[in-house]
Amino acid sequence: MRLQLSFTLALAALLALASEHPASAERPSVTAAAEVAGYIDSTHVQVASPSVSATVADELAGWSVGGRYLVDVVSAASVDIVSTASPHWSELRHVGSAEVSYKRGPAAVTASGGVSHEPDYLSLSGGLVATVELLDKNLTPFLGVRYGHDDVGRTGMPKDRWQLLQRGGMQAGAAFVINRFIVASAQLDADFERGYLAKPYRYIPLFAPGSGASVPVGASPQLVNELRLDQRPIDSLPDARDRYALTGRIAARVGHATLRLDERIYTDSWGLWASTTDARVMVDAGPRLLIWPHLRFHAQSSVDFWQRAYEAVAQSDGTLAPPRYRTGDRELSRLDTVTGGLGLKLRLTGGAHSPWYLTYQLDGAYTRFYDALYITERLSLFSALGISGRWD
Amino acid sequence: MTLRFLLIALCASAAGCARVPPYQRELLAHPTMLLVNFSGPAEEHVYAIQEGAIGGGSGAEGGCGCN
């Protein structure tokens, strides 16, 4: 009888313990997600990007392991291709990445790595970020390093003729609590690229000395072909680029909404300056629905050596040669982009455990090119539909 | 030089901060208050190609493969 009573008491105590500390909280949780993203623009570029990801995390033990696989299916027939009489092309890009985190006390370390492969490009990258929580988690400084090794070629070119690009970088900053409603962070990124930075498919139209200014902004391929010299040198860029970005983030909770504002100031050793402002207002539209209007504005100057129409340089022997650096990459010219859209996240299941979510995002963007050939503007549309679930 | 600039920026930013105890962080614990990059990988790739600037992300940033 006493044994039976002891057993009953022990069972009751165990049940009570279990209700206070659910078994689920002591087990690793698994999160899995799938997303299909699509991009289309007015220069006839179309991209479909399905991806899957999964993370296993044990919050009590302080570790997590995650991975992601993404495929880009790119189809393009852009104005650059029209102007160089190249055919429409399609390409597959495979991207795999993994991340491992470990937290012990106030300190945490996250290691990440990635592989990106396509027929003419192979990129391997890795990074390490360390954080430490100070002042009762009111201040969290972080420091990170990263390295990337890229092999750049052309489809069909033997691998031994591919070019090497190495990227090293660091980031340092801190997140801090400002008050009961506001958190903020500041971050400095420095990236150093060495090696082949040009575009191996781009050929640059070359014009006679003194005639470049007469080629108008947005000149059609036909006009460019009428005015240019027969020489058509390939894209050539400096083999070193030092890039710096200072990013500030602030999140403020007001009522049932969070205002999120990001600002990035960027400059590099090629003379490009840029400002990128990204704002989202994330509103709890109900117990299961979160919606966020999104606005982004990016403005940049051109690189120092940018010319809309590169002129040949007369040599001492009377021949004409292209300038040392020349590019047709419009993203190195002066441009502005305005992006606006809407996102939503819907919780599909009730209950405290194992939630499922549906997410959707639609963004439209308008880019104005101030000093480029072929086009003066671009309209693009990006959308992403995702589903995620967690098993506690 | 850059490190000095960062330290000055951090000190200036932290000067206006209040030390908030854990029991007053109910609003700060909301998932939308995380200071992470909310853009997904596909969206980030679009920005990497369309904009001449990089930085502000977390961890390693792969090559854009946009040759």
C-alpha cells in the first residue's frame, strides 16, 4: 500500500514537472521551409528560384544547425544580347549553404558556408561571426570575418582558362536596446576583392576620339552600331576593389505595429557612392496575420572610369587602342531604383506548438539609368511564395 | 581609421540608451523586433545584381555569379 502510494506520488510529481517543463522544450525543434520566387523585368530577364531550407535547434543547449538549397532558372534576351547579336539563353544556378551556431552563456559563434555553381561560375564562401551579450543583453557587439573563392569563366571554356576572384571581408558592429520600445544596430562591412572582376561576355562598343559625347543616353543598338568603330574590345576592369558599407538599423514597436528602417551608406575604391534606404511597417492585422508594406530607395553614382561611350585612344604609332578600363555594366553607372510592395505572413495553425506559416511578398521596382547606352529605365517585378513549419 | 570611426559611432549611438531590465522587454521580444535582414535569399540576389553596393548582411556573402 505504501509502495503504491509512493508510486502514485512519484507519478504525480513527474506529471507536475512535465507540465511545468514540457518535454517539447527540452527537445531540439525542427523548422522547415519551402519558397518559390520569381523575377521578371522589362529587359526580358526572367528568373524562377525555388528553394528549401531546414534548421534543427536546441535552444536550451544553445546550438542550431541549418541548411538551404536554392536553384535559379534564368532566361534572358536582354538589350545587351540584342546589341551583340547573341542568341537568347537559359541557365541553371545551384546554391547550397549551411550554418552552425553555438551559444554558451553570453557568447555565441556562428559559422556559415556556401557553394554556388553554374556552367560558367563557381563560388565557394565561408564566414564566422562571434557575438557577446553585455549589460544584461542591452548591448550586443559582434565581429565577423568571411572569405570567398570564385572561378569565373565562359560556358564551354576549358576550366584551366577560367579566372580567379578572391573575396575577403570583415564586419563589426553592435546591436543595442535604446528603450522599452526601440532597438537599433550599427554595422561596418569591409570587403576586399582581388582577381578577375570583369564580365567575360560583355563587349564594349568603341567610338572614334572626340565622338563619344555625340552618342545619346539610351542610344538604340542600331544607332550604336552605326556610330561605333569596328573594334569591339571585351569588358576590362581593375583587378582590385575595396568596398565599405556602414549600415544602421532601427526597429520601433508602436501599438500593434513595428516600424523597421535600414540605411546603408556605401563607397568603394572605384569611386562609387551609394545610399540604400529600406523601410517596412509590420502590422499585426489579426491574431494570425502579419502584413508589411515595403519601400526601398537606392541611389548611386558611377564608378570613376565609367563612360557612356568609350572613345578609342590614339597611340604614338597612329593606331587606335581601347582605354585600359571599360565596362558596359549598367550597375556601375549612375542610377536610382525605387522599390515598393507588400508582404504578408499568415499563421495556418492554432495552438502554441508546431505552427505552420504561409508567406507571400510582391515588390515592383523602377530603375532610372542616367548615363547608359541602350536603355534609360527598367521595370521589374519580384514575388515570393513560401510555406514553413516547426515541429517542437 | 575605420575602426575609430565605428567606435565613435557606437559611443554616440549608445549615449542615448537606457538600460532596460528583462521584465520590461515584452515589446522588444516581438519577432518583428529582431534586427536581422528580412530579405530572403532570392530577394537578396536581386538586390546584389541590381545595385552596385553590397554590405549590411550577416555572415558570408556568396559570389553573385552574375557574369
